[in-house]
Amino acid sequence: MEELINVNKVRHAFSGAVKNYDKHAELQREVGRRLLAHLEFTKINPENILDIGCGTGFFTRLLAGKYKKAHIHATDISESMVCHTKAQHPKRLPWQRKYHHSVGDAIALPFKDASFDLVTSNLTIQWVPEAQAMMKEMRRVLKPGGLMLFSTFGRRTLVELKQTLAHVSPEHTSSVLPFADVMSLGNSLGECAVEGLVTDADLFTLTYPNALSLMQELKGLGASSKAIKGRSGGLYGRALLRHIEAYYTEHFQHDNGKVYATFEALYAQAWHKDYSYKDKKNVIPIVCS
């Protein structure tokens, strides 16, 4: 995927989507809730938590609700998203836990090594140029004995749209990212000096009034084809949209007249492999608050 993602355009796309993002993000919220549920089966009481790709802060707030004494650190490549997340956190009294917010690239995090007990990310890793580079950064800032936990979209995501584009306009098939499969995700994570690796997946089928509504939702979430190298315009031109609408409706429509789209969510978690320093004093990261 390294040759497909334009990081600057990803930043621009998500900054432009911040105002209306939450109106389109129910799937992202549901995946976040299911990702948080993975922590019900772990014995961890983190003091410092990092949420990478915080977006508008939904998953960050879930973490804050679960770990009420932990210091929460939220980072995102989009300054607008970070500012929005910061505005959602309640004002705190001097003796209460701290919230930290910073703008940062997921593959070059602005934190010291071994800074966090828990490092999380909900549906961000598919937007970085190289997924394993982000995993290695998560592992780098993880304290010995700490846990990394994240979700991403799987290869069955938007399979109907991919099939439609392959038929209507093959040259546009690259505008839908080639998401990972659960096996390759686990293999990549397994090369990052971790142990206790667990992966699993959920499959969602969402319905829309028409194919145009689906593509408008993708755009509202910041999933613009502009973020993919080689794509300079919007998602698709008007003439192409008409062809997409016709083919999609013919082949992927329920009896009730609505069209459907598949989304696959992959989940992964792993522990820091080296436990030899687990009793050492916490390392405090440098962050922008």
C-alpha cells in the first residue's frame, strides 16, 4: 500500500471531514465499541494510554470511561480532528487525571520509547502508507508488559463497489484501497517483537437508499480518492456516477429497493514481548497538551 497513500492528502481529507464526520460514522463507532470489548478479557490497569488516529474522539472517550484514573493521550494527523477531540473532553480539576492532545504521524509518533501501558487505534491503520511501520511505532512507544490493540478494515470491505468499478471503469478500481486480510495482518504484527497475538474479524452489511448515498457517506468520512496517489479529482465524475449507480442497483439491491455494502472489521491485539523491565518507573512521554 505504500505507493497508494498520499499522507498530505489524507490529512487534508480528514481535516475537511471533521464538521460532518460524526453524522456518517456509526459503523466506526460500532467497531470502536467492539474493539473496547476486547479489553474485557485482559488484565491491565493502564496509567498512560495512547489513542492513535483519535479522529473526533469517540474511541478516546470510550477509553476514558473505562479507565477513569488513566492519563489519556490522543493524537491524529489532522490538527482539526485533534482540536475537536480536545474540545469534547470535560474540564478537569487539578487533582484529576490529565488529557493530552497532539498532532502526529502514526508512523513517526512524537513520543519517547516505552511511554504507554496501552496503545490503541480504531480504524486508522488502513490510511497509513505502510501498516507494519505503524505497528512498529505502536510497539516502540509501548512499555514492557503493555498491550497494543487496534482495528482496521479487511479485504472484504466494499467488495460490491470494487466489483462495480471493475465492470464499469476498471481504471478506477484503485480508488478503493486493497485492505488487508486477517492472516497478513497477523503476520505483520507478529514481526514486531510481540507475544500473545490475537486476531479476529466481524462482517457488517449496511444498507443505503442508493449507491450515491454510499459514496456520499464515504466522502463524509474523509475516504476521498484524492488521498490515493494518482487520483486528483473527487470520488468520481458525474457520468461515471450514473454508470456506477445503474450497475450497483442492478446487482446489489435488496427486495426493499435499498442497496447494500459489505464492511469487514479486523481486530488485533498483542503484548510487549520483553517483560524484563516491567517493574521500572514509568517513562513520561513528551506531548503537546
